[in-house]
Amino acid sequence: MAKSNVSNTVSMQLDMAREPHYEALDPGALWIYRDASGKLRMTVDGDRTYLDIKVARCFPFDDPDHYIGFLDGLDRVIGVVPEPERMSTESQKTVFDELDHHYFIPTIERITSLREEF
């Protein structure tokens, strides 16, 4: 009896470790927003809400806005949105603002002085 309970517990823990994941997320069924504390959240229509998510660009990097990946707070993959332009306007703005912040690369526009030291 105890052995069966142990195997059921292990099985449940493995299922939880694999969860959450979707093959591809339906862009029309997503709502991405910031809560009052500024954390990024995502609600999948009719399923669940993720309280702390991260967004990432996926391959190919020469088409950076085509595939957008979503991770939960433990960096486990939630899923990928293949067509982010199909998300609601508010969700698109939130996601692309976060991507711009995360992938920010400063550009040097002018050098006002240069000094060499040994």
C-alpha cells in the first residue's frame, strides 16, 4: 500500500514538473497585462492565469517578431505564439514593450571626447 502511494506521489510530481505547456498558444485566447505590482501576467481563455511570466523571442532571429515564447516564473516553457499580430492590441503592446525592454541594445550616436590612459 505504501509503495503504491509513493509511486502515485512521484507520478503527480512528474506531471506537475511537465506542466504547464501548450504546443502553440492561440493568440486570440490570450490576455497579457501587468498587475498592480508591475509583474507580467497572462490569462489563457477558459483555462488558467499565470501570475508571473516572461517573454522571449524565438528563432529565427532575422524575423524577431514572428514567434514569441512565454515562460512561467520558474522558467518553464508555457508555449509559443506563432502569430503575435493576432493578439489583442493591448496584449501586443504589453508584449512588445517587454521585448523592447528585455532586448534593449543602446546605440552610440556621438563621442564627445576620448582620452587614452596607460
